[in-house]
Amino acid sequence: MFSFNKLVIFGVGLIGGSLARALRERAGAKGRVVGVGRSAQSVARAVELGVIDEAVALDADVALARALSDADIVLLAAPVAQTEPLLARIAPFLDARTIVTDAGSTKSDVVSSARKALGASRIKQFVPGHPIAGRESSGVEAALPELYVELNVVLCPLPENAAADIEKIEAMWRATGACVRQMSEAQHDRVFASVSHLPHVLSCALVDQILAAPDAELKFFFAAGGFRDFTRIAASSPEMWRDICLANRTALLVELDDYVNVLARFRAAIEASDGAALEEAFARSRMARTEWQERGGIKPAGK
Amino acid sequence: MFSFNKLVIFGVGLIGGSLARALRERAGAKGRVVGVGRSAQSVARAVELGVIDEAVALDADVALARALSDADIVLLAAPVAQTEPLLARIAPFLDARTIVTDAGSTKSDVVSSARKALGASRIKQFVPGHPIAGRESSGVEAALPELYVELNVVLCPLPENAAADIEKIEAMWRATGACVRQMSEAQHDRVFASVSHLPHVLSCALVDQILAAPDAELKFFFAAGGFRDFTRIAASSPEMWRDICLANRTALLVELDDYVNVLARFRAAIEASDGAALEEAFARSRMARTEWQERGGIKPAGK
């Protein structure tokens, strides 16, 4: 059974709030949960809802020092762009026994920020992680004790991490019902560039293309089911996706260039009226897509 | 109120069957409906279900001649690639008073096939059309009297068509509950290349890219909600999409090349780490996609 003395969560929204609720309500873990926000007020709602025990403002030196002094685990659940300033803020108060982990959607940049902010002496305390949860809803009100059940959590341990620290973070996520998988941060970023970040860019590019067309209105008027599904992700947070695309820039550019090459193959088959090649490619995609669906490759988002 | 003496449908599946049911059960139109299939047996089910009155085999000269002799309207509801051979087969038996229309997903190629098969003397009898209905289900069993309610039907009248003939086909579709809109066949093909055919190619290309990746299994394992929505259309019929891509080749290549240019703009912003440009593009797409959804731009497929 997983237990902890004190967990400090920076950013108590869907991700951090659901972790707190899962550990207490689902896993029955005892231990104090402290939420840190830009202001004490911004985390007050989490206290009201009973998700955390105590709210601390990021700029309150004394309270922050006290909160961190005897924490077992610190979770960063704020946008990835804030990793470096947050860790820099935490570093002076960080106890040598505390393990810090995060929930960012990209990992190479987070590791690089952590190395800068924590320095060579403390980087061993940082175990990078990424819970793969749908972000359709957000905010602490949406937090659920069952959010992580059967979802995947990726950990990207560093060579400097102690085995026991990695094991502790794994045990924490397993206690929420999640399946934990380890890979390198480069591997993580390639995988998510391909199956998550690239589709978002492709979807937005299609909407943007239609917007710029002289007959945009007619096109939107006749857009039906295929367009609806294809562009659903284009409706999510621009700021979040801006940060993700920049944070995972290198891997995303590799996948994007590769995609343009694949598209050139499809284009050549269409231009040459090569029906056999087109049908083969469409049939291959259909089979892969159908098998993926049948294997239950989809974790229901936000459930 | 719409009425007809005899309607002959080539290809009695979802599209043709729903038209027959809508005219009789919804609009209360009297008139005989004849279904033509590759064999009499292939349309026998439609007779059993009461969707049509009579089944005729395409290769039965006498029966086909009799079926066509006093038809008001002929509907081609077979794959677009069959337009020319079907019209060539019909032409010798076609009464000068009969109006022929179709339900093909592409229009320039259909018009060109019709011009070849019907010749200058009879092309005036052909009024090209495209009911925009979801094709998730197929076959006459899926046919519904309410399929076309609030769906859009595009007509692409030819300069040779008589105004009264266009009006009759419009009235037929209006009687099913559909909204009818006219445009040129070139305009039609541009619109659907953009909002339907291109998304299909883009979706298949992503699945194909992942399939070819050395870490394909890992990528499929971690694919979640965005991937699911983005690639849903990749699971539809390879033969149908092959035919559509080839039939609408010219317009599709124009849209595809334009898309690659839009993608190059996104790529440049990512490469330059231009967060402002990315956020602006993502925000623009989100607003357009959200407004589209709120305007009710989606006609529920197959309802």
C-alpha cells in the first residue's frame, strides 16, 4: 500500500487535484496534501472541496519553506513553460530527501529546465513523469478520484535518480489505478510528437486553410462528419498547444517533415491516377486503425 | 406536393432506398418505384422490404427497356466510377421526357462521363446532384424515410438543362426534407475536396506514417483521444475513397498543394519558436471551429 507523509502540489487543477483525490479516496493513503498556487486564493477552492488540506501562495517565503521542509513528494502540475521558474523558486527550500516529479506533456525540455534550475547536486531528486489524461475539462472542480484508472503514466527516469525514488513515484501512480511505463525522454517526445502534437497541428492547419479560402463560408457550410472528427482537437487551448509545440519543437519538426514526405507519396499516387497504390494505402490505414480500436487502444478521456 | 409516375433507381442501397422511402412514407407521393441491380437477386431484398415495387436486372434488355419507357425520373445511386457504363447502358432505352439525376460524391467527372455516354442530344436530360449524407451505414436495410431531413443536397445544373427539369429534381429532394443548393460542378468539387476528400487523405497519411515508424507499436499504444478523432475517417471503405480521390483528382491536388503550403507556415513558426504566431493561428482555428460547431454546421450523419 502506498503511503506518504506530505505531498506538495504546484498547480491544483484536473491533474494535481485528481492525484490528491485518488491517493486519499481511492488508495486510502494518509498524509497531508498542500496545494501551491499563484496566490492563496487561487487554491482556496481546492481546500473548500476537501481536495487539499492547505493552500500556500507561491510568493510566501515562510509558508513555502515550511510546506517544503518535510515533504516526501513534490508534484509540478503547472504548464511546462513554468517548469524552470517553479523549480528555481523551490530549489532553495528543497529538503534532500524530497522527490520532485512533474506532469508535463513534453519531457526533454522539462529535463533540461530541471538541470538548469536544480543544478548537478539536486537533479537526482527530479523524476520526470507524464500522466496521459484527457484535458477536455480542467480546473480542480473537474478532479476525480478515478481519473487515472487504466490510464497510462510515462516516467522518464534520469541516470542520476536513485532506484528507490523512481520506485516511490511509480508506486504513487500505481496507487491511483494507472499503468506505469518507463522510457527515455527522447523516446517519449518522439511518440507524443507523432500521436498527439502533430495531429493537433494538422487539424489546425486544415481549419486555417479553409478560413483563408475565398469560398470559406461555402466550405464550412458543407463540412460534415469527416471534418467534424478531424478538427475536433483544433478547438482546444491555444496557449497550451503553443507551449507544447515549442517545448517539443525538435521532435515535432522531425515528425512533421516525415509526414510531409508520406503526404508526397499519396500525392504522387493521386496525380498518377494510381488506383491500386491508393487503395492499398487506404486499406492498410483502415486495417491499422480498426485493429487499434479493437485492441482497446483508446483510454476514455477524462474517465 | 411532389408526385411522380415512375422512378427508376440504379443501385438500391442507403441513398437510393432512403429516397424511395422518403418520397412514399414521408411525402406521401404515389408512383411506381423500380430498382435496378447487377442481378434481380441483388435488389430482391429491397422488394421484400417494400422499399421498391419491382426489381430489374441490369442485363435484362426487355425488362430494362420496359422499366425506362415511361419513367419520369432516373436516379443513379451507384459508385461514381460506374456513371459512364451505366448511362451508356441506359441511353438506348431513354425516353426523351425522362430526367436523369445522380447521387455521386464528385461532379466534374460525372458530368464528363454523362456528356460522353449521353451525347450532345441527350445531355440536357441529365441534372447532376449530390445528397450529402453520412455513409457510415450502407445497404438497403439501413435506408430510412427520414435520412434526408435537414441534410443538404447540391445540384449542379448544366447550361443545357430545362428550367422545369431542374425544378422537378429540386422538388423531389425538397419532398424528402432536404435543403437544396445549386452550384457549378467545379465549385462543388473544390468544396468537397477541401472539407471531405483532403481530410480523408490527411488522416490516412498519419496512420500510414505511424505504421512505417520503427516504434509503431509504442506509438499506437500511447495514441489517445486526439489520434482517435483525427483518424476515425481512415477506417472507411478504401475502394470508395480510391474512386473519390481519382474522380476528384484535379480539385484534390489543388487543395492538397495549398494545404502543404499552410503546413509550411506552421512549420516555419515552430522552427523559429515564434510563440505569438503559433498562438494566433491556434486561436484563429479554435474560434472558427467553435463557431462552426455552434452554428450547427454539422448535420448528424445518417439521421
